[in-house]
Amino acid sequence: MHLAVRRPLAGLTLLAAAVLCAPFAAHAQDLTGTLKKIHDDRVVLLGVREASIPFAYSNGQHTVGYSYAIAQRIIDEIRKTLNLPDLKVREVPVNSSNRVSLLVNNQIDLECGSTTHTRDRENQAAFSYSFFMYSVRMLVRKSSHIKDFQDLAGKPVVTTAGTSDERLLRELNSAKQLNMRIAAVKDHPEAFAMVKSGRAVAFVMDEPILYGTRAADPHPDEFEVTGSPLATEAYACMFRKGDAPFRKLVNDVVGTMETSGEAARLYDTWFTQPIPPHGTNLNYPLSPQMRDMFAHPNDRALD
């Protein structure tokens, strides 16, 4: 009697499971591009910066930062979309010189750090809605008495290799015939170290990176950010070209964060309050331009 009852129940259980799984199985078969890769591999390869304070950097134990938090929200949405609550994240260190090549070679799936959306980079990668707008300026010792870019004529200057800032600096040097001795180094800490050691008089970079670099130093009052802006540019998350479903997922997350006020609150946490490693406050309030960008999310390159 028990056997006769249990067999139909077992059959019904299997049938119900098949019916419940069918929609998701069909959905999985329809996946393409990055979402299919992540679904099949069960892992997201996230490119992370190690020293782009306060966007994405190591606090000595793990990665933190403003744009890193945006990346985590995108990964949460990927988990929901793919129904993979146990989806793993593998963080891959990237720098200004290798981030695009790592993406093109499928060694990372997504990068949200301090990458400028430029028209030139659109030839190799796709970009999300912008999440930060900034000017390009320079960090100098206060005792140097350097106030603007014309003061750099004939002097050693450093920037980070593979950045839009390097291109702008070299264009300025040529157009104004300043005869600057420009060094392009691997990362932001190395560039700042050259200023600290006297091997360069100025570190030319994105203004918020300069404020973050200054804040991380044990003696921040010895340095200042100065110079008329060379350009206004924007940061965005970067992912592979030609992937409309993944672009939509990323932009839905970033756009919702911006229009809901979540991005402004996140900004406040990282730019107007004390942050690790030294509990320094960057005192870098949200600009009217960024408020307008949050109200009207867009993925336009500004250069």
C-alpha cells in the first residue's frame, strides 16, 4: 500500500521540478556574451585598482572605494538575473596600462575604477553611464610655488602611463612649447613618489585622484592641488563591446543608483567624510555638474 502511494508522488515531484526548472533552463540557453560567460563559469572576473583612492583601492585587507561599491551593486544584479546566489567574484588587479588589454583578452569581465570614457577607447571597449565627472590638474609641493601649467616650463613632470592625462599633457607640451621633461610611470603611487623625492615637480592627473593621493600621505599639508583644468572628463565602468544585454544590466544599475539618490549618498561617504587608511576627509563636495549628471544619466564621452 505504501509503495503504491509513494511511486505516483515521486513521479509528480520529478514532474513539478522539471516544470519549475524549465523556464530558467530556457533562459540560460538564451544567454549571450558576458552573461553567458559568467553563467557558464559561475564566476565574475572583476578588474580592480589597488591604489586609486577613493575610487578603488586596498585598505590593507580588501578592496574598498566609491566605484568599487558600484561594481558590487552590478554584481548583485548579475546574481539576481542569472539566479546564481552563490556566484563567485575573482578580483583581478589592473592598472592604467593593462586594463583595456585584460578586458579585450577576456581576463576581466567588468572594471569599475577610475577609467576615463574616451572616444578613442570606444574602439576597444564599451562604457556604462558615467558615474564621476572631474577636471585634470596637478599635485605639487606647496614650497614649489608652482601655480599653473606654464610654471612647469623646462621642468620634470610626471603622470601615469596609459591615461588620457598623459595624452593631454604631451599635447599641451607640444602646443605651448613648454619643454617639460615628462615621465609616464606605472601607477599613481609611483608618480607621487617622484614628486616627494624631488625627481618631478608636479604630478598631473585627475583631480579626485590627486586629492585622494594627498589624503593618503602622512603629511598632506605639504602638498596642494593646483592649476587651471586641462580638460573635463568622466569615469565609467568598462566592459566588452557589442554586448547589448550586459550594457543594459550595467546601465540599469548605475542609472537607478543615480536617479534614486543612492549614488549621491555613496559619493558623500567617500568624498565628504573620513575614509581609510588615515581617516582623512577629502572635502570634495558634489558639484552642480555631477548633480545634473545624476539627474540625467548618460554614457557620452566628454573628450
